[in-house]
Amino acid sequence: METVAGSSMHGEVSARAVARRTGIPYTTVWLALRRTLRCYPYKIHRHHELLPGDSVNRRAFAVWAFQKMAEDDDWLSNLLWTDEAHFTLRGSVNTHNCRIWATQNPRTVVETPLHDEKVTVWVGFTTSTVIGLFFFEEMRDSGFVTATVTGERYPDMLQNRIIPSLSDKHLLERTIFMQDGAPPHIARRVKDLLRRSFGDDRVLSRHFHHAWPPRSPDLSPCDYWLWGYLKSQVYRDRPTSLGMLKDNIRLQCLTITPDMLYSAVHNIIPRLQLLLRNDGEHIEHFL
């Protein structure tokens, strides 16, 4: 018992790590941790990295967002949340089996890269509707293959697909276009197109009057809801080709209801409140 306790005193160790370190069988370690030492398995939260200055920008954004919501009841409803994500045939990373044993939740955060890559899809949505579902790909002799998002392909998509869709739905005049600061998003052609279509005050992006805070997927419903929801659905039948995977993504986007969109977008409010209380630092391990 003293051996197990000594190996787990730092409060951030797995039962399997203790078993390997001490040579004690895993089941014996598990029983000692759980029943005798009264430790509990806590899940590791994998979060994006924050750089110096990010916390200040995130907190300032939260203050500004609450001001906008106080001034305009429709501000949040008019936001068009946009993002790209990469889906692979392997599916999402499963952190269920990666846990830490401790007497109290250590609120451990592990910073990891944001994305993997295979099929690249763009989606935008408001509190009531999904705008567009676009795969970045190009035709080759072997058929369609995934293409890199560039400062040329991205504005082509916006100009030919997304902006006309907003116009057809009579949303263009009031839409507030949100995007992160990825390099293709801030190419000169993109910025010129967004200014012509929305004006500086209705673009939430780097290099505009109102910048989206860098490295803040925990504040975007695309990241904290949409991609996780889609990935939980599109792999259920274990697609064996990229064509099947794309079909699954299209199908699951059609199942998204206005109630789901409303709930996902409005979840940003408690997140912003928590962000203010946590002075702009990581928040998801407190949710």
C-alpha cells in the first residue's frame, strides 16, 4: 500500500503507470487507489495552447461581446459562425481511456494541436440555419482529391457559394461574418471581398475593426459543438472511403435542427462569463 501511495503522491499519474513503475499487478493498483486511498479517475482535458497576450485579448473580447449583446438583442442571432475541419477515416481521438488518479480533480490541461487532416469541409451557421457545406477539393485524373485551403480557393468559395446563399436567404444585409485568423482567411482578396459584402463593422476577424481572439476554439460553437457532434455521428457506420465519409457529413448536416443551433450558439454566454471569471485563461476544464 505504501508503495502505491508513494507512486501516486504527485496526484497526476495513471493506474497503469503505477503498475509499470512498481511491478504490482494493475488490478491490485486499481483496487488500492480506488478503495483504500480513495482516489478517483479524472479525465485529462486536451486544450489548445495559449500564447502570451492571448488571455488579455480573450478577456477583452468577452467584455466587448457582452456590450454588443446589451446594445442589440439580435446581435448573437446575426452572427454567422464559420470554420473548416479535417475528417479522417480513422475518426476522432478518444480520450476516454486516458485518466489521472487523484483524491481531488487536478483540473489537468494538456495542450495539443488543433487538427488532423484528410477531408476538409467548411460549414457556417447562425442560431437558426446552416449556410453552406463545402469540401475543399480539386479534380485530378484519379478523381476528386482534398485540396489545401488557400487565399485563392477560400474567396472563390465565399464569392461563388456562401455570399449568394446568404443573399438568397435574405440574410446578407444583417449577417455578422465570423472567421478565425488562419492565413487564407486574411489574404488581401478575402479582406476586400468581406469589406464589400459586409463592411468592416460586420466582420469579426483579424485585420478588421473587431478581431476574433486567436487560439480560442473554446469560444466558437464550431469547435465546442459542431465538429464534435458531426464526428460523433459520421463514423457510426465506419465509412471505408472518403466518398462515404463525405456522404455521411452531408447527411448529418441535414439532421441539424434550429433548436440545436440555438442551443449551441447561446452556450457561448456561460463560456464568456466563465472566461471573465478566469481572467481569459482556459475554461473548458471548468465546464
